[in-house]
Amino acid sequence: MIQRICIEILSDVLVKHGTNTTREWISGLITDLGSKGFTMLAVINPTMHPPNEANAVLDLFDGEISITQSDDPLDCKKSILVKKLRNQDYIKHPICLR
């Protein structure tokens, strides 16, 4: 059975508690839940944080996926881009979502 958990409050925690506390909390969750067979996903709004703070937290994860939305009629409306995926091959260009 595949088990996944999604943490949607990562940006809020980072704003309220800062980088060090957030890293400790997420690192503990990744270790604990990973040992129980969970795949952990998290949602972060990188525009809410200085790049060094967002990257300090994102670096704890094995992968990073970005979903973007465009208003340009010549662009794809929504696309997904895998920015990193540790120890895995992946497509390195955006994929249009329909």
C-alpha cells in the first residue's frame, strides 16, 4: 500500500518559526515518516521567503517540482517542471498540463 502525506503549511511554519526550527521539524518528519514507508510532499510558496530560507528547507527533500500558471495566450496555461529528483532520471523541461 502506497502511503503519502502532504504538508501544506510549510510556508506558514517558515514565516512563524524561522529557518532553523522549520528545518529541524521537517527533518524529523522526513526521518520518522520515511521509516514508516511514507512519501512526504510539501507545499511552499517560494515568493513568500528570501531564496536562502526557502532553499534551506527545500534542500531537505529528495525532489522539487514547480507548477506554474501563465496568462500569456501563446504559453501553456499550466505547466509542471521537475527541478530536482535525487538518484532518478527525469525530464528536464516543463510539461504542459491540460
